[in-house]
Amino acid sequence: MAVFAGLQTTFLVVLLLLRTFQNKVLSDPLPLTPELLNVSINSAQQCLNLQWSVHNLSHHQELQMIFQIEISRIKTSNIIWVGNYSTTVKWNQVLHWSWESELPLECATHFVRIRSVVGDIKFPELRFWSNWSSWEEVDVRDSLGNEALLVFPKDKLVEEGSNVTFCYISRSNQNNVSCYVEGEQIYGEELGPNAFAFTLNNIRFVRIKGTNIYCKIDQEDILKGVVLFVSKVIEEPKDFSCETRDFKTLKCTWDPGSDHNSFQDFPANYTLFESFSQKKEFCKHRNWCTWKITQDSQEMYNFTLTVENSLRKRRVNILFNLSHRVHPMAPLVFLENVSATNATVTWKMHPIGKISTLLCQVELHDTEKVIQHNVSVTVDGEYLLSKMKPDREYLAQVRCADAAHFWKWSEWSNQTFTTLEAAPSEAPDVWRNVKSMPGHYIVTLFWKPLSQFHANGKILFYNIAVENLDRPSSVDLLSIPSPANGTEVALLARDSYQIRVTANNSVGTSPASILVISGDPGREEVEVERVKGTEKGFPLSWKPQSGDALGYVVEWCDHPQDRLCRLQWKKLGPNTTNTVISSDAFRPGVRYCFRIYEISSRRIACLLEKKTGYSQELAPSGNPNVIMSQLTSHSFTLSWKNYSTESQPSFIRGYSVYLKSTVGECNTGFEKAVLPGFQITDDSVICKYKINNPEKKTFIVENLQPVSFYEFFVTPYTSVGEGPIGTFTKVRTPDEYSHILIPVILPMIFFVLLIMIVCYLKSEWMKEKCYPDIPDPYKSSVLSVIKSKENTHLTIMNINDCIPDAIEVINKPEGRKIQFFGTGKSLTETEFTKPVYLYLLPTGKNYSGPGPCVWFENFTYNQAASDSGSCAHLLSPPTAPSQLGVLNPPENLQKTLEKNYTNSLEETPTGETSLNYVSQLASPMAGDKESLPTNPPVPAHCSEYKMQMEVPLGLASLPPNESSSLSSVTLLDQSEHC
């Protein structure tokens, strides 16, 4: 016991010593201040990397410690970030930590320091902060080189919608530097004497090649820039699913969302990880990946899909049983035993591992509907398709799925086929148009092609049988090849005919469509009623004519404005008395006419009603061509009889006559009107008269003012408005009395025109009678006026019957001599200074001396001399006969003249000979008294007009000049008294 007591005492003493030592250790905590070993910069990631260690740790001691880090910029007092970092620290361990900076680290100096605290709850006495480590400075600007301008960061990748900070370093005055983002200048804040920073907020995607950011020194040709890559925010994959088709391979698919992997330098990676097998597969595609199934007995799979890039990481997972994710492959489909109405479809499946029962769907498609059938099979299957239409194209398709654990249907496998033909099942829809001709009529037959549902095959031809019901001796057959849809048949007048039309294909004939054409045309004159169209069509209704009608037919033209009417018709049942006619061919502004027929029990069509209308009425597009007539001082008549109301785009209800005048008031029946868009620049007023009868196409404008201007135009009006505003036609009313002068002026104008026409047609005759170029004395009309008192029958005198009284000779200035008759003497032309008249005195016994003589000169025939001014005749006192000598008798005188005339022509140069005509009268007329001498002696008696002599201008002078004079020689008859 003593020993045990001693040992216990010793143990207590040792324990007390140990506790005392522990209390001493704990009362003096160890210094656990961290020491920074290295601070570096990662320019690509813009990260500040720290490395440090903690001393004074036991060899095998591990402590949970918290490190507080402070980061300053530019100067230590400018702390920009403070944060804690927790980790387990071992003895002699080097710790690593990184800090990502928003500002590029190249543009400013950074300072870092760190301190620590023990976070382990086992050592509560150590839970106090250590001292700060010394500041560690980081500055890389000295290693950037001597370039004048630098921009950071380079080729940075950010997510769309984030903020990013850029900076530049300039070796010159920073005020001369300007920066731009996609050409738009940006502004920021100054970091230091050589650095400047600017921040872009909520950055947006611009293009795949990146956003351009650049800075330039304004005074120098220096430009530096970087490219900012903006990526779509990486999304979590959707609809992640895996399935197998053959129990050999799993295929996993997902929806990656928007294309955020646009940059090849920053790709998004997809990884498939299976947790049960701990296998990983790197996917080559962004929306699907394959996984090879091993031959072990693994039934459950747990996949995790990870997508990540340098900015973000996303994960989704899925857990499933392999046998519940079977997606069969498409079966192989075949068609057998195809007839007009039936066919058998068969199919084969690909091997699917342990699956024993399949659920398959069989669908039959045609143009109208889809018929579906469900069939359970093991591997292969078949199904009978029935109740199909002849000559119809069908599509049969089959798909299958796992019947025990349904996951997905396989893809459809299909086959198209066509059933065989059969005889047409319905009679063709036939109608007719009857046109009467002298002695016969032409029946035009129309029929609509049978639908595929009723044709049951390709229609080859149509058979037409025409039977005369009044003479049932024979039947005329016609065969019209397809695709014709009509033909013409000539029938005798006053006979009834039955027409049967059938359609034929390669299998058989359709039922017949029967028409009866009666010999009695029936009533064709039916009052036309108007009908208003709607959006759905034309609503038509009618009253039955008899109670045993087989049906009704409504016919119309789709394009009534075309020369060839496309006849359309609609057949209705016997109990129908109304319908709506609709067609895609109906157009606004087109008038359509509908004829309603009743089909009697004898199959004869009788016209019941006619209706006409527009699907939509439009305002008239043109105005009538108005003719103005019967203009008076108070009225005029307007007429537009050629204006057709049938071809207008709406029903014409009447006409509006517009009259514009300066009177200021409207006539009776007119009312003032305002035309839209028509401006009146003067004091005129526009009046309007409304004609409510569309068939009245003449109008008399009355009560007008004489000698006034009016303007008019006529336009139709309908329920939807009037025609377009036309051009006014101007008219001026005449004077009130102008109609009285017209009957007088017109005959006068006609009479004057008649005289002018006659004178023009008789111009040659007038010229020959009144002013010929060279008159013929034998044809002169003067001789017919002046007749001899002694002999009234003597009109034209012969040379032998007339002795000239005087002759006028006009000599040229040359010194030619004039030989006087009977004397043999001659005088030169220059010796005459004035006209000299030489008297020819008779030498008979009864002559008692010179006596008075009267002479007459015809100036009309003396044109040449008169025009030249050399034919002015001066009367001189008569010279004594002794001065001239005795003249020859008349017979010798004539010969002498002829001789001298011939000589004169020989002596006169060509082109200088002209004639001067002298006429003689026995006695002066009243109008010639002024040309006589003042006191002429009165002759005892005077001779009649005897002769007109032609004297060559060889004996006459040219127009006088300084050396020329006019000479006249007057010869007196020896046997006649003047």
C-alpha cells in the first residue's frame, strides 16, 4: 500500500509539473506572422499572384488560419481592396493566392501586404491578428519598353453586359491623346502623370472579330489599339437526355442555347462524366456526345455534363435506367396485294437487344384525311388497309416503340402507292346554251370534269347520244376525247331532243347525265332584277313556277367583259329556292348577270328569273362624251346618246349637269354646287342640275344670256358617288339678232363664191375676150358694137374696103430715113422734134382743099408705147399739102406701106421691133371730145371705123431719149371725107 501511495504521489507531482509547463507555453503565443515570398503579375489574366509562408509552426502541426490581404494602388495609403483568405497551413508550406484586377496592372504601381490569424477552435488563445508584413511593391512599367503610346489590356475576353476598364500609358503629354471605341470618342480619369483610364459599362456584342478600341496622339502620327472580345453569357445546357438504339452506344443530346463559342481563341468545352464508372468523355460537338456501353451488367447511369470557358462554368446531370431509354430504329415497310380498294402493308424491325414486344402505329394518308391504327408485334408485322378509293394515291407509314417501357417512337418509314382504277361512279355535271338559227338551233354543251373521287381513273373520252323525241327513229352518237369540256350540236327547229352524256375511262362508263331540249323555246323575255353582292357572294332567291320541279340551275359568266364568256352554273335541289353564288373570279366594278332555270319533270329547262348586280360598286371612272348642238342666244342642247350604262362599274342612277357662268345666279332647276379640288379664280358660279333618269341622255340648257360665256360638263352619279371631275367645255351664246343675218349673208357668200369659181374656170375665155396678149383684129368684139350706119351687116372690114386715115410711126434715134409715099423723099428721125401729123388729101375733082379730120387712137393696143411713155400724141397745126407733095392713091399707099414695113423689119435689129396699133373712127364719140383740137373744123361727114393697121416698130421709135423724138404721119384718104 505504501508503494502504491508513493507512486500515486509521484504521478500527481509529474502531472502538476506538466500542467504548469503547458500554461506557460500557452501564456506566451508563438509569432505566426506571414512572410511574402513573391508577388508577380499575369498580364494575360490581369492577375496579381502572391506567394507566402508562415514560420514558427511545429513540424507536424496543421492550423486553420485566416489571412487578410490589403492591396494599394499608386501609393500605400490608397487601399483599393481588402479581403480574407482561409486555408489549412502546414509546416514549411508555401501558400498561393491570386487577385484579378479590373484596372490593367501595367498602368499603375500596386502594393501588397498580409497578416494572419489562427481560425482553429482548438486554440482559442491564438485567435488574434498577427502583425502586417511589409509592403511589397509591384511595378512593371519599366519593363514595357520605350514606345510612345501603349494600350492595355490586350485581347481581353469578357461576357456581354459586363464592365471593362482600359488604360493607356503615354511617354508624352497625355492631354494630346484621344481614345475611341468603334470610332466614338470616350473619356475617363487620370491615373498619374503618364497614365489615363476609362471604363466601358454594360458592354455589348458587336461582331465575332471583336470590338476595336484605339488611342492616338493628336499631334503625331501614332496610333495604338487593342481588340475586346465580347462573348455571349455561357448558358446551362437544356433538355439534356441520353438514349440507346441498339444497346451498344448511348447518345446524349442537349440544347446549348445561344452560340457563345464564337471565338476560336476562347472555346467553350463540353465534358461528359459518369459517376458510377468514374469515366469522363470530352465531347467533340456542342450539342451531342456518344458514350460506348460496356458489356457488363451496368443498368443505371448518372451523367454530368459540364460546359466551361475562361469566364464561366456550368453543369447539369441526369440519372436513368438503360432499359427505359430505348429508341428503336425505323422499320422497313413494304406494300402487297394492291387493288382498287385494298392493300396490305408489312414491315420489319432492326434487332433491339432484350426488347420482346413492340407497339407500332400504321397510318394511311390521302389528300383528305389520315387513318391511324395501333398494332402490337414482336419483331415483324403486317396490316390490311381497306375501304380505299380507286385510282387514288396513298401514303402508308409505320413507326414502333418499346411496349414495356415507352420512351420514344422510332422514325416514320413510309411507302406511297396508287390503287387500281374503277368505272366512274357519278354522271358528269352537264349544262347547255341554246342559240336559235333560221330553220334550226345550235346547242352548246358544257360539262365539268369529274373529280378524282368520282372519276375513279383517267377519263379518256365522253360519249354524247342525241335522240329526236318527235322522230324516234335513230340516235346520233358523238365521242369527244378528253380533256375537252364542251361541244356543239345542231338540231332541227320545232323538234324536241334528248341528250345523254357519259364519261368513260379504261374500266367502264359513268352514269348518264340527261338533258331535254324542247322545240318550244319558252319565254326568254324576263324582267331583270337587281341584286347587291356581299363579301360572301351574291344572295339569290326565286319563286318556283311549278310544284314538280326536279331542281334548279343558276348560270352566269365569270368574266362577262371578255369576248368569250366562261359559262358557269350551279345545280340545286328541288326544295331549294335560294342560294349564294360565290367565286374567286368575282371582281369589284364588274356587272354580273344571273339566269335562274327550273328543271321540269320532263327534264326541260325553263327560264324563271334574271338578276344582275355587282360584288362591289365603284364610282364611274369616266364621263360621257357630250355633244353640244342647237346653240341659240338663250339656250343650247347637250347630248350623250353613245354613253353605255351597261359597261359602267356601278348602276347609273342619273346624271349631273354642271354649268359655270358669270351671271352670279343659277337658272331655274339648277342649284349652286362646290366641286372638291376645283378652284374658281373669277366671279363665276357653278350650278348643278340633277337628271334622275339614267336613260335620259339629252338636256336643254335654257334661260341663258345672249353674247355670254358658259362652261359645262356632264358626269354620271351612282350610289357610291359621281364620276371624276372633268374638263369644262366653253360655249358662247350668239347675238340675239345674228340668226336674222345668217339667211342673208349665206346666199351672198354662196353667190360670190359661184362667180369666183366661174371666173376661174373661164379665165382663158375671159382673157381672150377682154385682154388678149396679141389681139386679133378680126376677132375683136369692138367691131360687133360699132356698126356701119349705111351697112348694118358690115362688121369686119377688109383691107381693100378701108383706106387708113392716119398712121403713127415711132422712129428710133438712129438716122434712118422714112420714105414718104408718092414723093420719093425721106426724112431722118432726128429731124423731128415733136409729133408731126401728115395729112393725106384726096386729089379728086371734088376736093376743094384741106378740111377738118378727126382721129382716134386705141391705147389698149398701144401697150408697148404707152408703157414706155413715148406714145404721148401732140396735135400740131396741119401742114399745107404743098409741103408734102402729092400722095399716091390708096392702092399705091397700101403697097408702099407693105414695102416699107418689110424694109423696116430688115433694118430693125432683132428684139427691137414692136407694133403700135392705131384705130380710126369716122366720127368722134362723146367720150373723145376732150382729145380733139380746141377748135376743130367740122367735117361734112366722117367715115366709119375702117381698119386697124399694124406698123412695125422699125417705123416707130424706142422709148425717147435725148436724141430721139416722136414722129407721126397722118395720111388722109383721097376718096373719103373725114
